[in-house]
Amino acid sequence: MSDRERPISASSSPAPEDMHWGINYLREDLQDIRLDIREIRVEMQGRFAEMQKRMDSRFFWTLGFMATLIAINAAFMTALIKL
């Protein structure tokens, strides 16, 4: 008889006690994965907050330089018009 023709017997399925342990192991693994994901999420949020602070700082520096250059340009134009 080939494997396909052989009927499935009750002895080939695991005992309920074995399934209980398997389910517990899977539950523990899922909890570990959730904890890892939570840790990664907290780390990424910290990195994004740091990057946002850097970008804000660079934006304000750029804005300050632009305002200074516009003021210098206006002063030169006023000086040229008065000549």
C-alpha cells in the first residue's frame, strides 16, 4: 500500500498533552517577538526625534543666513541707488 492509500490513524496525530506544550511555546515566542518589535519601535522613535531636532536646527540656521543675506543685499542696493 502506498502512503496516499494508507488511512490516517489516530496514533499519527499528537497527543493533547503534547499540543498543550506546543501552544505554550508558540505563545512565548509570540510574546518575545512583540517585545522585540516594541523595543525597535521605541528606538526608531528616538532616532526620528533626534533627526527632527537636527533638521529644525539646520532650518533655523539657514533661515538666519538668508535673512542676513537679504539685509546685506538691500543695504548694497540702497547704497547703489544713492550714488
